[in-house]
Amino acid sequence: AGALSTYPLSWDTRSAEEGGQQWFELHGEPFSAGDPMHWTGRANRWNSQCADCHSTALEKNFDAGSGSYATTFAIEDVGCEACHGPGSNHVAGPEAAPLAALASQAEEINACAGCHSRRSQLAEGFQPTESYLDYYSPRFLDRDLYHVDGQIDDEVYVYGSFLSSPMHRAGVTCSNCHEPHGATLARSGNETCTFCHQQEPAEAMALNPAFAAAAGAYDDPSHHFHPAGSESAQCVSCHMPSKTYMVVDDRRDHSFPRPRPDLTVALGVPEPCTTCHKDQTAAWAAAEISKRFGAERPAHFATAFAAADVVAPDADAALATIVRDVTAPIMVRASALSRLGAYGRGHTIDAIRLARRGDPLLRLAAPLAAASLSPENQWRLIAPLLEDERQAVREQAFAALVPSVQADPAYLERLRPYLEPWLEAQTLNMDFPETLTNVAGTLAAFGDLTNAERMLEQSLALQANWVPGLTNLADLYRATGRDGAAGELLAEARALAPAAPEVAYAYGLWFARQGQLGNALDEFRSAANLGPNNSRYGYTYAVALNDAGNRNQAVAVLESLLDRWPNDEELLVAVVTMLRDQGRFKEALPYLDRMLEQNPSDEGLRQFRETMARAANAG
């Protein structure tokens, strides 16, 4: 009750010459009933997906018990109060309730960021003079949203990109380029950029002395190498490439990237040159850039991000260097920190220590960075953030610590006082199956399996094909002695998400528990193939192969994994054990040497290596 759905057909307001003046399917294709993207599905529910940004002073008022909405708003569009605060309070007491003047860069960006960001909402009633991180939790430059060089990929809006840009660091703010009350540019064409980027930016310097660094002859063929006034000579053509969303909506990248076709060649990221020069390649474009600007290109964080995304063994050092670089954009630093979650070594610990004393975005990323650390280190480093001044940081810290410490009753009891405040904060979004699933996992960790099961059932009532709800409910069934019924849920999840490695892995574990080793092996193989960047899937597949008697193949899988993760202790132990059991002692020695390099003071390991060496020589 009370739920409103947005209709999938929209009117294209462009001219007929531009292809407009006709109805079109907003998502590009129709979806079947039951799909969350169908117009009756939750992805098109106005109350939860649209209204917070497309109205003013929204109160969603979702009642989880009845599953109904009683949503209210002050204005059914974005009105003055959305940015400047309640006018009635100001009229009643101008001095006691001043309107938000948006005089600082932070306040002005806040006025836009609540809507122009990829984020989750934590609370209602946000005002630009307050902290964005008390009401919203933004996404970082994650690989499912952005290319590794920070260029936009998924529909991410503007905030994350702009905080990744040199413009943000220089003090540029939204109204320097945009006319906020008319939704237009403040100036036309290249004048938007040359207001600051000109030979003598006196006017721009008066606005902000930092803009003096922008001086230069940029709107000139000596810089852009294209005919003056042409489309290719427009600054945005090279420095704000666009991507089309919702079929007709072209949006420009606000990270203001420099064209780097060399990164396209190395990493596959987009580049603007061949958008026009369609008969050429990225390698050609890279050569042209080198010819005009010199062969050397500056170092780019994309190299470290790409290495971290495949968990390359030395990427943690490069990521930590980015985190420490106070000249780098804050979103880049925070995103580098979040990627350290794949590494449980000293670089990660040092970076988290630095982050806890730094910018709120760094503190928000710190719990993600701790994901691979021991429970003891996680608690020591992240527990202080449970008392952080920002709501988003507190919630992130709590959510990160629950799975880490749930096996230790002492830590869990120390975390329990933070449970009720966290649960209370989740009530705003109990109309999302994601929230219900997260709440269920947390309740289960604290031993409340009854309410955890109820939350998972509610998530499936909201969306019957919600795969995480199915897999988590299956795991709860396993924990409560109903493993047979868990198989039915996993089979359903596997059919719904055949390309999801985590589902194949869970189904493989279920088959293994039932003693159906052949089926388990098939599912583990699928998980390893579908999720090549997760060493756990490959490790489990290798163990299953070994148990099935395919011992040589098992060793080959582990050796392939060790090419990617050469210092992974679990993989090293497994391959040494299997090689020993097969009598392949000499082949095990290099892996034992690698383990000793990481644990030079382990005398037991050293003695074991000597025993293996004697066996190899005897053979």
C-alpha cells in the first residue's frame, strides 16, 4: 500500500532531427513481470528509488510490519528549501534560522552531492550545512562502477568523479561552471573552462587565488591540435568524455581525465581520440600524444588499481603509497585504501593507521581495508571508529567487524552495545532486500537466528528472486539442522544466477556435505572458472580434485593459482602437502623456500624443509 511505480516509457524531448520527439523505453528494453526492473518491481518504486532526489523534504515513512508506505513531501520537485533549508523557519526567526548561503566549497558540493552521487542513504532531513557523511555513504571508485583509471562506467552521477579530480583539489566548486538555479552552464562552450584556464586568469584569480595554476594557452591549436571552433577543439571532447545512460541521457565525466590512450593499450580503459578517429587504434593515439607532448607520461593510479583488482602480490605497496600522497585527490586516496582489503600485511596496517587520523572519506574506507587482517588486528584498528563523529564511518566500522569477530564471544560482547544503534539506523531502508539480508546476517552473528530467518523471509517477500536472500537462508537452514531444505534454495539460486561464482561455491559445499562429491567437484570447478580473482574458489576446487583422486590435476591448479598469488600461505601449504603425499619432494622445495622467506624464524618449518630435502636427495 502507498507504493508508487514509475512508468517505463518516457518522452524524448530532443528535436526530431536529433532523434527525439518520440516515446522510448527508459531502460532500453522491456522487462518481464517479476523482474525487479519491471515497472512494478522495486527498482522502479518512486518512494524508495526516486523521491529523495526528485522532491523536497521527503519522509518515506515505510512500515516494515505492514509493508506499506505513507510517504510525504513538501514540494513535488526540487525547490529552494532543498538547498537553502526551511524557509518558514527563516521567516519566523531570520537570525535564529538563517538560510544556507552555501558560501564554502564544502557546503555547495553538499547541496548537490546528496543527489548527484552513487550512495546509500542513512537518514532523512539532510541540509547542506551538515555533514554529508551523517546522511549518506558514498561508493568509492569500485571496479563495478568505474574503470580502473577513474573514468565513469556505471551510472555513478558526479560526486565520486569530481572528488577524484584536480579541479576539486584546486578549490573549484559546482557554481564555477554551472548556473544552479537554471540547470545550465554558467558560460558557453570553451568559456566554461577558459574562465580559469587562460593566459591571464585575473577574474578567476579574484574568485580563488589557487586558480593561478590554471594559466596557460589551452583554447588554442597549439594545445588541442584541431581546427579552432571545431567540435574536436572543445575542451570537453577530450577532457570530459560522455557516456549515455537511460538511452538518451549523455553525461560527462567530472573527473576531467587527460587523454591516456597508453592506458587503453595497457589496461583497456576508454580513451576519447578514437571516438572521432574511428579508423585508428589506441596505439596510434598513444603515439600521437607522445609525438606532441613527449614520450613520458606521468604515473597513474590506474596501474595500481588494476593490479589490486587481480590481487597482484605487490600491489599493496603501490596502493599504500597512493594513500599517503596528500597531493592526490581524496577520492583516489580513499579508493586505494579500500582496495587494500585484499591484503593482510604491513602496508595495509600502516595505511589504516594513517587513515584513522585523516579525512572522513579515508576513515570510511579504513574498515574495508581491514578485511583480510586477523580478528585481533581488525578490532585493534577499526573498533575506535565505532565512536567516529560521522554516522557513515560508524556504520561501516560496525558492519566490517561483525563477520570478523563473530567467532569470538569476547569480541562479540564488546561489540554488542553498538548493535541496537546500528539496527535502528537500518529502519530507514527496510524496504530494500539488501538491508534485510544485512540485518539478518548481523542478527545471526549475535545468535538471534529466529529474527534472522524472519528478515530473510521478508527479503524474499520483497523480491522472490533475490539470490542473496536464498543463499543466506540456505546457510541458516544448514546452521539449524535443515540442510536438506537448504539444497532446494541453492538449486533455485543457481538457476537464477548461473554466472555467480559465490552461488556455485555454496552449492558445491552443500553437495560435499551430502557426500555427492562428483556434483560438488562440478560446482567447485564452475566457481573457480567464474571467479578467477578469488583464490578461495580455486583452492577449494584443488582440494576437491585431490580428494577425488585427481592428484596431478590438483597440484596443477594450485601451481596456476600460485602464479597469481605467489605468497598465499594457504595455497603454499596445500601444494607442499600434496607434493609430499605424492613423493614429489624436490618439486616441493621451492615452495618451502618461499614460505621460509615469509617466516624466517619458524624453526619447525625449517626442520620440515630439511626433512623434505633429505627425502628428495634419497629419491
